[in-house]
Amino acid sequence: MHIYKKLYCDKKTEPQKKKIIRKIKYHGGLFNIYVIVVSAGKDYFEMIPGHQFKQKAYPIKDLMIIGLAGSYDDAIDLVTRMIEDFSAKYGTYQFKKFLMNEKEMNFTGYNRK
């Protein structure tokens, strides 16, 4: 599991982000939380409901968590804000390849040797 160093959070999840990350890591129950991850396919992001992480078999090893939201509507707003920020930073809406090329700098867990 890799976490974006500048993790995006809404007002509800900002004070609880360490607790939420710990619950994801140890398959704790997360209700009314949406976890926004970088998509493994062609899409940019996936919004995963927090209750899915309760399953012990859910594959969290390769997840790249980029945001946390307290409701579905907040998750949509957060994704919109992320797209605006990333397109401004990289100068294009095709920012996923730039983000993945710099994943050692942007995500935790890649600097280990």
C-alpha cells in the first residue's frame, strides 16, 4: 500500500486520516468513507467504498491511495479538485503517466532499499 505524500482529504476525514489509513492496512471497518486510489486500468482514479477493506482477501498491497472522503458527494468534489490541481501542475489532462513516472517522489514506500 502506497500513500500519496500530499494526501487529499475533505473536512470530515482530515482529522482522522491516520486512523483511516491504519484501518485500511489492518482491514478494519470503515463505513461512510470513500478511498480514492490511482486506477490500475485506463481510468485515472477509482473510488472504493471503505467497507470493502473489511474483507481479508481484498488486495491492498499495490494500492496507491491519493485521497479520502467522507461521502460519495465529497469524493466527487475531491476528485474534481485533484484533476484541476494535477492538470495545473503537469499542464495537461493526461497527467496519469507523469504521476506514475514520479511515483518514487510522490508516494510513500518506494524509497526503501
